[in-house]
Amino acid sequence: MNKNIIIICIILLFNQELYSKPIILNGKVKNIESGKIFLISSWDSKIYKTKKQIIDSSLIVNGSFEFKITLFDSIVYPYYFIIETDSFYNRTGLVFFEQKNQFVEIDTIDPHIAPKVLNSLYQIELKGQYEILFKNIIDRSIQFNKNIDSLTDIEPMNADI
């Protein structure tokens, strides 16, 4: 019994060590030479018992930034960036990070400010799944609004009948 507990503890410690190594996120923001960039968690606070929060912030210098963060498990959560300068403030689309150093490109001209994680296996696949889900939600919302608008075209009933 004690032997099993010791083995379980070793596995848990090894697992924690494996997923608690810091990773470095280097990046480039096109069309922004200086400012500040924030990395924000985007997972659902009702499910994960946490608030959307600032994970880290970094200065943008000559269009470049760097974060050193620690991911504590193997689950790939969505994040986004907020970019702030004297004349610009906006958030990016979602990004997904793996347990390795990665490079991010952010194009501020892109209407959706879609970040590209250049050496990520997950970014393309998960972002694609989120975009399909988001498009479905938007399409249903548009259809719902059309249905509501069509209700206003109905003639009122005559109470004299």
C-alpha cells in the first residue's frame, strides 16, 4: 500500500515538473513600434473557477515583445493579447500555446487582428474549430434577429371583432 502511494506521488511530482517549466513567447507586432502588450487568459470562469485575468504584460520595443510564462498542465487553453499605445487599443483573436517556446506574429492591419503562432501544431487546428463554432453562433444570432424583426411586420389584431 505504501509503495503504491510513493509511486503515485513520484508520478504526480514528475508530471507537475514536466508541465511547470517556463516557456518563452517571442513576438512581433506589425505597424506598432512601441507600446504595451498584455497576455490575457480567456477560459470560462464558471468552468475553471477563475476570472479572465492578465497573465503577464510586456513592453513593445521596435515592434517586438517577449513573455516568459509557465503553463501548469497539458491542457491547451485559449488566450488573447491586448495591445495598447498612445493612439491604439485593441485585442487580438484567440491564440493557443503549447509546452514549448513559440513565436507570435500580430498584424494590426488585419481587421480581426489574428495572431499567428508560427511553430504551433495546435493554433491552426484549435483556432479553426473555434472559428467554426463562432460562425455558427453568429449565423444563429442573425437568424434569431430576423425572426424577431419579422414579428413586427404582423398586423395587430382588431379587438372589435
